[in-house]
Amino acid sequence: MTPVTHSAIIQLQNNLIMDYKPYSPEWHRKRYLKEALDKYFDDYVENEVIHGDLMDILSARMSAAVNEVNKVLDLKDKLKDT
């Protein structure tokens, strides 16, 4: 890797991390996401697998949110009946 390429990578990494106040919750969230994605790329995981994993995570999160909403709606209905 040339010094120019290495410098560009370091600059890119710093820009990705440093657009939030250092060590803030936002900074840590973005850092963790970047590290997770970097691991996929470093392991040469196919884009379809990355896409599938992201969709699985989002689907699980969505299902949990729907279940939570249904629980709240059920409680509201029970409170109306009393």
C-alpha cells in the first residue's frame, strides 16, 4: 500500500468516526457499525450474505416492535372495557 493510499484510508476512517463528538453515544454507535461492516468486508463476505444478515436483523427488530405495539393496543382495549 502506498503512503498516499494509506493516508487516504486513515483520513476516510477518521471522517467516518469523527463526524460526531468523540466518545459520544453517536460516535460509539457509528464506530461499532463500521467495525461490523469492516469485518464482513475483511472476511470477503458476499454482498448477498451481508444483505441477508441486515434484512434478518431488521425483520427481527420489526417483529419485536409489532409485538410491542400489539401488547400496548391490547392493554388500551382492556382499559376501555373497564
